[in-house]
Amino acid sequence: MASKIKKIAVFTSGGDSPGMNAAIRSVVRTCAYLNIECVGIYRGYQGMIEGDFKTLDARSVNNIINKGGTILKSARCDEFRTAQGRKKAYDQLTKEGIEAFVVIGGNGSFTGALLFTEEYDFPVIGIPGTIDNDILGSSFTIGFDTAINTVVDVIDKIRDTASSHNRLFFVEVMGRDVGHIALNAGVGAGAEEILIPEQNLGLERLLDSLKRSKASGKSSSIVIVAEGDKIGKNVFELKEYVEEHLPIYDVRVSVLGHMQRGGNPTCFDRVLASRMGVKAVESILEGKTNLMVGIRDTKLVLTPLAEAIKAHTEIDEELIRVSDIMTT
Ligand code: F6P
């Protein structure tokens, strides 16, 4: 693989996700394997602007494949949204002799990367790392599998107490504007109803469903609510609404929050991250740029960053149907 590029940087950006460390490790070790110098940038674009760099060799990433979070830290950086910020970042990269970078992050991180590469003709490859699984061009993002397993684990526990007290629980999960975490974890945990932004069921339908559930002999219920759901009420308002209209229910709320972003990555996320890191470095050395590594039908594929940031992945309609049937 003859390439002029001899120094590549890697960093994590935006919300962290379990498996980011496995992706960093993969990029670093692939560089070491191919005799390319690898530089870690701390705190995403903020660290790029400030020149917060550290050379990483194969041993710098020992014992991190199993760790949640990101050893390179992460940040959301407003300054990089400005032309001046990006100029400062470019100056730092060239001063350090960095000739290309791999960005591990989500939509916002890729938007920044695309602007940067268009302005400075700088080779860039993206690796999708976010628990939301919302990036076009990849069936899975790094961290999603771990997050849904975490959510299922917690809902199993909530179900224990819900059934002991014959209670209805509204459980709010993350996902930003999409319902992939809610739908997948909801089906996996056997939720009675799943409220996602892609499908506005309406309050009436929710009440009907809860009435049917009670009439069919269910004593407790779990309703998963995606944080971006558009039913018009948040989980606490939903609790009040249901208590007012269906007083037979004793309702509780659980907002899972940032615990969904933590924890040791699943084997699926570790393997995905390892594969994507290799592909990212190899793609740079093959002269490819402005692309994101994704996975489709178990194969790694490259999608232009401009495509990847255009829209969110669509919700799986078949899984919605399965969920409807399972709640009978
Ligand atoms: O994009 C990942 C995510 O965890 C979303 O699910 C959530 O809406 C958001 O980040 C929370 O961001 P922050 O950690 O900045 O509050």
C-alpha cells in the first residue's frame, strides 16, 4: 500500500459512546502495523484548535478495548463552527505535520469534518460512533448495541418492581430525534407500548392500548418513550395525563439518562469498532477522503460524508409491526 501519508490523527467528538476506545485502539494499531505515525487529539475539535496532541503507539492503547467512554475525551465545540476556529485547527495540524485525520463521532462531528476538508482539501475519514444509531450509510453505529443492552437490562429490573406493585412505568430513553434505541430495546424488553418520534400514536391511542392491556389481564406495564417523541407530552406529563384519565393505574416514571452512554462495550460493538478502524486507516492510505465507514449486510462500505449527514436512518417498519403483534 504505497501512500505519501505518514502521519494520521484520530479523535472522538460529540457525545461519547461505548466502543469508541475500541475504535481508537484499532486506528492506532493499524497505523503501527503499517508504520504510520498516529497522533491522538484530545477533546475533539476543541483540542485540535488548541493543539492538544499526543503521539500514540501500539502500547498506548493497551487494555482499553473493554472500556466505556473515550480515553481521548470528547467535546462539542462551537468554535470549530466558525471559519476562524477551523483556520486555527488547520494551522495546528500542519504545524504538527498531521496529513489526515479519522474522526469518530456522529452527525455534528461529520458536518464539521466535511466543512474542514472542503476548505482545506484535507483527507478525512469518519467512523460512526453514537448510541443513537441515526447515521445514514451504516446499519449500526458504534455504541448502539451496548446502549440497547444496557436499556434492556435496566427495564428487566424495572419490570420486577412494576409487577410486584402492579404498576405502570413510563421509561424515557435517549436517541435524540430518532427512536431506534426505544424501538429495539422496547421489543427486546417486551414493552407494552413504544412511543417514538417516527410514529405519532396520539394520546387517545395510548389510553386505548393501556385499557386493552388491563382488560386482557396484564397487571403491570412498561411504556418506553423515546426522548424525541412527539406525542406532545414529556414522561412526567404523560404520568399525570394517564393518572387523570385512567385512575386504575398506579404510575411511575424512570428517566434513564446518561447511564445509557456508559459501560463496557458489547462484543458486537468491539468487533464493529475494530473492523471500522482498520478500514478507516486503509481507506486514507488508498487516497480516499470525505467518506464515512459504515456496515451494511455485514460488509463494510464507504459513504460520502455529505450523504451520511443528509438525513437520519429510517426506522425499521418491520420491527414496529413485530412490536405491535407482541403487545397483543
Ligand atoms: O447523541 C447521543 C446523545 O446521548 C443523545 O441520545 C442525547 O440526546 C444527547 O446525546 C445528550 O447530549 P449531552 O450529553 O450533551 O446532554
